[in-house]
Amino acid sequence: MNKKQKKVLIRIIVSASLLVLLNFIPVTGILRGVLYLIPYLVIGYDILIKAAKGIKNRQPFDENFLMAIATIGAFTIAVYEKSGDFNEAVAVMLFYQIGELFQSYAVGKSRRNISELMDIRPDYANLEAEDGTLSQVDPDEVEIGSIIVVKPGEKVPIDGVIVEGTTTFNTSALTGESVPQDAAPGNEVISGCINLTGLVKIRTTKEFGESTVAKVLELVENASSRKSRSENFISKFARIYTPAVCYSALALAILPPVALLLMGKAPGWDVWIYRALAFLVTSCPCALVICIPLSFFAGIGGASKAGVLVKGSNYMETLSEVRTVVFDKTGTMTEGVFEVAGVHHSTIENEKLLEYAALAESFSTHPISVSLRKAYGKEIDTSRVSDVKEIGGHGLTALVDGVSVAVGNSKLMDQLGVPSIECRSVGTVVHVALDGKYAGHILIADRVKPDAEKAIRALKRCGVHKTVMLTGDRKAVGEQVARRLGIDEVYTDLLPEDKVTKVEQLLASEKSHKEKLAFVGDGINDAPVLSRADIGIAMGALGSDAAIEAADVVLMDDNPLKIVKAIKISRKCLRIVYENIYFAIGIKLLCLLLVAIGAANMWAAIFADVGVMVIAVLNAIRVLNTKNL
């Protein structure tokens, strides 16, 4: 508990103790009322102050106003009836504060899940100078290409590549993955990980503001600003509902006695005013106003703990309605770890063809380019390369040692007017032309992710009707992967703009506005499609910045099963939201009716207010438990 919650708890204990004690003190009359004011003010002074401020600011209709009017009215009735029973007035305020404390604690519990994620924010970076000395600096001050030292037990402050040392990293705060990851020189490492074993030196590849940890924190911090349809409905509902019940209570206090008076009967003002006050207590919309946002907040917190970042409760709601999932292939359903499987139809030595291709691709970060450089296996001398021109969805051209080199797919060869030879083997084919003449092609194979097939089966079990894969690869490669994974439809040979067109066609074919389409991708060319889909899911913390920026949901590791986890968390969250809405409104309406006809008293009203809120809060925090999903 924080200090504020502890103070409220002390006030509750003091007030409850005084209330019990006063029942054993044989005092009557006005003195008894004055004594009961002590526990009442101990527990309710802040509510009275808030109610007064609301009236002063001309915004009186809130739960503080309802509680203040109801309890002051209960005191007045006890004085009027000379019954000396002030217990109800104090009890209403006492139980209301107990409910508020319970709700505050539940929100704090949800917030702590997000605070645990916030703990990944690094406090400093150990910057190594040219003479080898270390100095602790603010991560914002570290430039790209600097060498930083991360000691065992420290957080990695900035994304980079290990240049010296081996270690094991704890990535659980980012990915939800409890198994530590080994790392060695040449491995990329993302900020926010905790170094467990050895000292490592890292060459930074990004500024702190562009690093993974900064982007993750920004996503989480902004998540609460995007409200769902359910939250917007409850906000509008509360604005209409609260003044409506206040006027209804006023009508209940005045109209029946006036009617009885006109009929020549005893008006029974005290009875109807009591019912009106109980009506006010019953009507307090705390359960709805508090528990719906709390459910979404808990859902976002629970998801972040599992390595799934949802950018807002509106996206949580949309994710729960997904019935079609469209996948990119490379890096999403396959590992994106390409390996050269062969060199075919080469007109020069295979090693020389690989050398030309690797040099031409030396400035590209695409996985295929990386695999070509890896297969070449020698130091890349970029001074031999000039005039590099990338052709989106086709490949690139460059001058290598004065030779015009074209590296890409068959579309690039067609565009250049160079006849190419198709490959019979299944894989990604990279054609190479030298000085406008075909020089052969290189076959590159990509591995399917181990859990990809399991993820597709799990998606279908959890209610996804259709799975689709979009890829720029040729038909044979795409169909082979789709067949192996059990994907329903596959579209191949697509440029980035073709993927957007295909997603728009799939969106147009959706049978219902409640059946949403999700696109899952990880590359920079996926950003337009991620934005166009009903909900975009970026796969992997090491995905491109553009993909993460464009996505609505970010999966912090490359495991496709996290897609299923994200959908299940969202559905559990929405199920609990609707349970709370139906339960709270149903009990409220029933109790309001019973109070209005005199079949329920103030104690029933207390249950309808505080009891419903406590039950709804308990239900809401169930969203935090995502382990068994």
C-alpha cells in the first residue's frame, strides 16, 4: 500500500472502532448525534470537501455528491425521528470508503505490472573513452557508434552489437520469455535486457530515443489515452445517468407525499425522503465508472507482462473481434534466417558470383543481403562499390569494380531486359546479371519457425475463421510454406503496394463489421499494410521501427504463438468488461426498484453500491492472470 492508502485504512479502522464503541455508550438526544459526527467526519470529510468543490465548480453530479446528500439526509432523518439511530449514515460513508480503498488497491496492483515494465528504463550508460577509461553518462548523451560497457547485473541502456565478451541476458521484462538468452560477439542486443553473467562491450547502433526500451516505454505510457467503445459508452452513460437519478430521487421524495396529501392521507414525508436517500446511495455509478477502465487497464498490464504491448484499450477491444489473420511470410512465419543453398547456372566461378552479389548488397540490411554476405565469408570492402540503386520489390543495381551488377528477382531481370533461368528447387532465387548479361542465380532457403504450425492450429481453435499469407516470394516457395503450416490462402509475387490492395480486398469481403482483420508483419515494407488492417500486429522487438510505429499491437519476441496469446488476453478482458457491465447495471436497476417501492432499506442500498463495486473490482483484476491462456 502507498501512504495515501495507508492513511485511508487508518481512518477506516478508527471510524469503525468509534462506531462500534458508540453503540455501547448510553447517550441520547443531540449529544448522541454530535458523538456520531466524530466517526462520520473521520471517514467522510474528504468526500464532503470534494462534493462542495463540485457544487462550487457547477459540476455537482458525481459519486461524492450522492454520498454527501445521502448521508447528511440520513443524519437529518435520525434527528427528525428522534430514533437516535445514526449507524446507517456513518455506515454508508464507511463502506463507501472501504470500497474506494479496495478499488485503489486494485488499480495499484494493475499499475505495478506496468511499473515492472517501466523498470527497464536505464539510469545510466558506461561509456568507454578512446583511452579505455569508463564514465557514467546519461543514455541520451551516447552517440551512435559509441562503445558502452555493460557489467553483470546492469541493464542494457541502448540497442547495439556485442563487440567483446560473452554473457547471458534476461529478456523477460521485454518479451515475457523466462529462459535467459546467450549472447556473443556479433550478436545484436536490445536495450532493456539485464546482463546476468559476463562483462560485455557493445557498439551502439541507435540513439537512446530510438532504442527499443524508449519505444516500449512510449507505447505503454500512451496506451491509456486511447479509449475503447465500451469506455466511451460508460463515460457518456455516467454523464446522463447521474443527474437523471438525482432528479428521480428528488421526485421520489416529493411527488408521492404530495399525491397522498392531495388524496387527504398522511404524506409520510420521512418515509419517502428515506427512500429517496437510499435511492441515491443505490444509484452511485462507481462500479461502472471505475471497473470498466480498470478491466482494460489490467488487461494492458497483464498483456505487457506476457510480452504483448497493446497501444490502447480500443485496440484491445478490436483484437478480441479478430476472425481473419493475414501474415507476412519472411520473419513472421519463417525465421528470416536465410542461408545460401546453392549457386546454379553460373557463367563464372561460383565464388566470384557470390562476391559480386555480396558487394552489391553490402549496404542493405535485408535478411537475404545478410545471407549473401555471410556466404561470401570475407571482409566487405565498400570502397569497391558505388552507384547503388534500390528498386522496391525487385532488387538493386550497383557498380562493383566498374562492373554493372544487378541483383534481384526475375522481375528485375525482365525490367532490365535480361533473360533469366528459373530454378527448379524451392527457395528464394536471387538472379545476378553482370554488364547486362545473365550470370546465374543463387538459391537461398529460409527456415519455418518451430511454433508457426502450432500457432496456426491454435488460432483456428480460438475462433479465427481464415488465415492468409502474403509474400513477395515466388509461387512455389509461398505455396510450400502455406501448405506446411496449414494456412488457408496464400498470395505470392506481391510488391508492398500489392499487399495493401490484397488486404483491402479481404477487408471488403468481411461479412460483419464485428469480424475484424489483423495483419501480422515485421518488415519496413509491412508498415503500410499494418496501418491499413483493422489491427496491425508487429512481430518481434527486433522488427523495423516503422513496423512497430505503424502497428497497434507489438509482440516483443518472434514467437507466433504470442499472436494467439494476444487474442486470448483481449477476449478474456472484453468478457470480464461485459460481465461487469451486465452485473452492475442489472443489480443497480433491481435495487433501485426495490428501494423505490420500500422493499429494501439503506443496508441493501449499501450493498448495491459498495458490494457491487467490490465484486466488479475482484472480477476485473482477474485479467491480470494470463499464465494459463
